[in-house]
Amino acid sequence: MNLAIKDIRHNLGRFALTSIGIGMLLMIVMGMAGIYRGIIEDATLLINNINSDIWVVQHNTRGPFAELSRVPQNLIHRTLAIPGVVTARNFVQHTIQRKNNGKRLRMTVVGLDWPVDKGEWVPLIAGRKLNQNHYEMIADKSLGLRLGEKITLGKNTYSVVGITSSMISSGGDGIGFFSVQDALKIQFDKPGEATRLEKMSRVARMEKSDRGLKQPGLIDFISQDASQLPGLAKPQVSAVVLKLSPGANLKYVMDTIEGWGDVSAYTNKDEMEFLLKGSVEKAKKQIGLFRVLLTIISAIIMALILYTLTLDKIHSIALLKLIGAPNWITLKLILQQALILGFLGYGIAYFLGQKIFPRFPRRVILSGDDLFQLAIIVVVISVASSFLGIWRALKVEPNEALN
């Protein structure tokens, strides 16, 4: 007869509630690891799918995934002149928050350099890639937009021609893919009144200048839209993405770009490290701290429960000692109960996690390594938490059975 199983049956209600409580705590520990894995997967998914060799960004910045970066659109012509560069694409990324159909819509806008990049690398679950340079978009399903739906951003209306899945930015926002020109229009869109005031300000400055007094025709010239003034540069993009030919000298290309002085060059691996060592690194430390605290709390709760169960069995343990039963029988009883409690809690945690985690706003990815690591931790805390009950059991004297 297994004394641990017999005692569990005797205290089935308490043991079941304790197992559920431990399971829910372990589910949160499990979820913390899954959330961190999901954050890394979401943050690096865009960089991995773009699959570039070199990112050309603003000088002394770390690129669009780490901070604000601005480079001119015509930079692609310079980079294409470097031996070994096969393709050069403008890249735009920024985040917007608007209202759509009365609901809040927060979206990370990514610009594709159409027609060089039509979004063929974007994993579609419905629809198609971009077929024209304007007024089309590919939306992640987390944005809640339907295929064929039209959405107004700024002064233009865009049609959803494709739906993708799990294309999430490092901030957890769904990504909307537009052409580079449309992405820039969305980013630098200004109300009509702001445009009018800007024109009036330019005209007023020109009227007060000597050149405006000598050449009145300049006043009419600068009253045009900023986009029509040849002296003003086009809006700048976030980066230029380069793909090299097989066998090309990566160091030579990067040294050439670095020698220009107005831009910096990083490999795809560098950009990923900048991203992971930024906001993702802080999330990792915070989640790791919560995991440690919850693990300690689980161990304390298990120790107290086992100690309480041991107190309830003081008379039985004393009786066992009185009839000459060795101490290892009592130790085995408490240790087995601790391990059963831990494994039941782990099983409940995994079962509940499979049902609850898919409903989380962020992806929760449970890897085999994390699950195995947690299983080892559960065994360790089960054994460690049994020590308090074992200590109390060893102090029981046989004559206590006569009381």
C-alpha cells in the first residue's frame, strides 16, 4: 500500500485545490517565458523576412529598429554604383495611431520600395502583393482589417489587398505594408490649415528680405506647395537596404559606405542585435525577475502546504515510529506527495496555458527547452519544499501516538 496515495485520497479536496493553485502559478511562470519568446520572434520577424545583407542608415545612428534614422531617397543610386551591390531598396518605418470606424487603430507603417519590392517576401494568408505604387496596402490580421476594406489615412484612401499573419513590430503593433511613397505621405501628412500657414510664413519672410523686394516674382514662386519647390529635397526615408551578389566582398562594400561620412552601414546581424539589446533586453530582465519571484512564491506555498499536511499526520507518523517503522518510510511519504503536487501543478499549468495563451494580445511561444527547464525547476522546488515537512516529521516522538 502506498501511504502517499492513501493520504492524498484522505485529503483529496485540499490536495486538489493546492494543485490547482500551484498549477496557476506555474502557468504564469510558463507564460512569462513564452511571452519573452514571442517578443523576440515578433521583433526579429521583419528583419529576418527582409533578409538583407547591409542596412545603410543615418550617420552615427543605429538604424530604424533602434532609433530615428533619416537618409535621402537618392542614396540608392550611390549604393548601386558600388561593385557587388545587386539591389538597393528604400525602407520606411514609423508608427501611427488613428481612428477607423470609431475604433482605435494603432499600426506600424512599413514602406516597400515598389516596384523593386512589391512585398513578395511578406507571408500572405489571403489576397495578393502590391500591384501599384499608390493606394494599396497589406495588413496584418491583428489590425482587424478585412480583405478589400478601404481605410483613410491622411488625405488618401487605401484598399487592403493582402492579409498577413504574425507580422508584428517590436512594440506589439500590427504592421501595415504600403509603398514607400504612400508611407511617406502618411508620415508627413499635414492638415490643410497647417500647409496654408506654412505658405504664409514663407511669403512673409520673402517679403521682408532684400531678394523679395528686388525680385517680386519670387514671392509667387515660394507660395507653391513645398513638394513643387525644386530647392526643397524629397522626404527622407528610414534606411536603404542592400543585397549583395554571391561572393561579394562585404567588408569592402561597408568600408566604402562608411567612407562617405553622411551615413553608417550595418549588417543584418548588427541591426538585430541593436533591436534585441534595446527595448527587448529590458523586457527580458523584467520578465526574468517576475519568473524568479513567482518560482520562489510557488516553492514557499508548496512548503507551507506540505508542512500543514505533515502536521495533520503527526499522530499517524508517531504511530508508525511506535510500531518500529524506519524514518525513511515517513520521508518517502512526504517526498512523494511533494513530487506528485509538483507534477500535477505542472500538468495543470500546461493544460490551462494551451487554452488561455492563444487569447493573449501578444504571442506566447512555448519552446521545448523552456518547458524542459521549467520541469527541472518544478522537481527542484518540490524536493526543496518537502524539507520543511520532513524536518517536522523527524521531530515527532513515538510517545505522541499515546496522547
